[in-house]
Amino acid sequence: MANFETVMGIEVHVELSTKSKIFCGCSARFGDEANAHVCEGCAGMPGTLPTLNRRVVEYAVRAGLALNCEISRFSRFDRKSYFYPDLPASYQVTQLYHPICKNGHLDIVADGKTKRIGINRIHIEEDAGKLVHDDWDDCSLVDYNRCSVPLIEIVSEPDFRSADEVVAYLEKLKATLQYLGVSDCKMQEGSMRADINLSVRPVGSEKFGVRTEMKNMASLKSIARAIAGETRRHIDAIESGETLIQETRRWDDNKGFSFAMRNKENAKDYKYFPDPNLMPVIVEEEYIREIRASLPELPEEKKARYIREFGLPEYDADILTGSRYLVAVFERAADICKNPKEASNWVMTELLKLLNDAQMQPEDMKFSPDSLGTILNMLTEGKINRAVAKKTFAEVFESDVDPVDYVRKNGLMQVSDTGSIEPVIREVLDANRKAVSEYLAGNEKSIQFLIGQSMKALRGKGDPQVVRDLLIKGLDERKG
């Protein structure tokens, strides 16, 4: 494999976070009962006329500006004809000849190096429905809820040379679009999907090899495995004298192999022509200026500010700003507790651990961003200790409880008054004479055992510093 170079271009389909579909008033909400959001228009009934959702154009322009694209003053919709059960009109409305955005780029960091990935175009189109296979009846059913949900397709230049570059690009693209609020980019729900166009060629060659496309990939881990597997298949075919075919393939992550779906179509196969029912989109300069002025602080800018203003390590700032949802928790916690470094530490350790254990993405979190700041304030004020803080945060993460109510109802408020703790300390010293003797003989490590026993007797609610001070006082009294 060292004698070959992998060349890739990525097409990313992103469902936009509009309330309604692109050409009708049906809900675009995900997860409802099959075929609950279908009308004559998105069902492809003859005689219906589309009306363009204005918000779709706004979101496409926002994405284009954030990705350093030229915004087309004139764009137009085309019909892409193909026959498939999940496309009831037998054509898809898209933009081939006059896309809304073009000639952009996104800078990524992979293998410790910064690289600029060219973006050829961003165009608007409608999504297709979804085929659901019924194993019981051995047939496929069609859910048209997704049909006509608005998409933007972001088409890169063939600038990728490794799986690490592809993953870095998709991660940064996902974060950018989430910051913009144009999509939730939940890959597990299909609102962000990638098509991997891949070929290989001898190192040093300028000629592209035969290209295959792996469709609708929605997992970064499986994308990395698919790139490795398809690269290996191409090289094995070349070295054995096999003729590669330009085709669309499906990656089977369980088997670790791709399978042919159909020959790769060209534009002429789809019989594109301008959609006669949709007017061209004319974007004025003033409209672009207004959208540019409304763009939020994007990941790179936010990362630089976190390092500069909060003194966060670059690694921590990079992780935090990689998700708008982590940013929301961190910034609210930092604002409430007035300690950005402590808020960052809790997000980087406790929150990421909880997400990993639950196998969740940050966008799936359900708890209030205020909760972590409230917990940190209780910890700083000595109302709870660190163990209780961690326990409370885990319950907040799981069930979105109010942290103050949870601590109060479960009797977890920290005990700090010496009058309540001293009797417990005496009982612990009387019950652990061996540890007391060892400490008095010079083994100072024994006090850790005694602290543990005291905290256990106090059910974890004792102030650790008060417990330690009273233990030392009690031990000193027994030296005589």
C-alpha cells in the first residue's frame, strides 16, 4: 500500500433544522409515526405546485458564508430524474447547473498539520423518503416523512489523502453547522450523511484512478474503516490485474467489506432539466450582508478566545469548542460559578466520562446547562463535598433533576459544625485502636484509613477538612 496514494472527495448531505419541509407546509420533525407528515405535494401527486421555504435559502447562505464560499446572486432548481420507491415524484428537486454557493474552503488539522480542503459547491435539494425492511413479511415499506425535508449538499474537491483528514473535516464541518444553528447534524438520525468518493493511484501520478462511491455513511468510525477497506480492495484489484468499475457501493461494517449496488451514474443518466414550477433564487447583496452580520462566533474564534481570556490549555479549548452543546454547558457553568477553569475541568472529566459511559453524543444531552454551575457553587461554598458533587451531577445527567432539590431531599448537604462531627470522631478512634496505635507510633498514613472510616460513619456528608482537623486533635490528645 505504500506505493499507492488514496484520493478522495466527500459529498455531505445535511438536513436543515427548519420546522417545515422545503416545498410544502408539512412538518419536518424527526421520529414521528411513519407517514404522519405527508401531503399531496411531498407525495408527488400530479398537479401540485411547490412553494420554496425561505428559511432554507437563509440557512444555505449562512453555511456558505461560514465555509468561505462565494454566494451566487442567481441560482436555479433542476429536476434529477430517477425511479425509486422512496422518491414518489420519480424526480428529485436539486441544483446542478446553478448552485447557491461555490468555491469555498475549510481548514482542518490532521496528523499535526493544517490543510485546506476545497469546497466545490453547496447546493439545495430535497431529501428522499426512507425504505424500511419488514423481516416478518419479507418486504420493504416506505416512510415518506423524510421526503422533501430540506437538505444542503456540500461537495468537496478531491483533496483528501487519508481517513484522518476525512474524519477531521467531518468533525469540523459538523461543529460549524451546529454553531450556525442550520442543522443538528445528528449522524445517528441521518441528518448528516457522507458519500465517500475514493480512488487510488501510484504515488507521484497526477492521473486519477477509477472512482467508486460509498453511499450514505453516518458514523465516523465506520467511515474510517470503510476508507481503509475500500483502499485495500482497490490496490488488491490493481495488483492482481483486475479491472475496477466506476460504481456505487454499500459498506458493510460488520463484514468489513463493500458490496456493489449499481454502476455509478453520470449527469446525463439523470436527464437533468430546469424545474418549470420553481422560480430562480435571486440573492441581493444587502441580504448577504445581513446574514454575515448575524453569524455567531465560530469554533476557531471561540477557541482562541478561551485560551486568551480564560487561560485554558489549547487541548481543552479544542475539545470544548468542538461541540456547540459542550460550549453551552461550559459557558453557562463558568458564568454561574465565576471560575472558567473549574467549569472546564468538570466538562473535560466528569461530563465527557458520563457521555462516554452512556455512548451518547453531546447533542443528545437533556439536562439544563445551569445545573453544573449550581453544583460547582454548592461545592465552592462548602455545602457539598466533591463526592456528593459527582453523584449529583451524574443524577442531573441521567434524569435532569434540580441539583439543589436532589441534595436536600437525599440528605446530602455537607456537615461542617464540629458539634455534630466530634462524637463520630471519638467513636471511630475507639473502634479502630490498631490504626490509632500505628499513627501514634509514627505511621502517618494510618490517618487516611481513619478519615475514610469517619467519612463512612458520616455517610459521606462530613467536611473532609473538618474531619481531618478533628481527627488530628483527637489523636494528639491520646499521645500521652
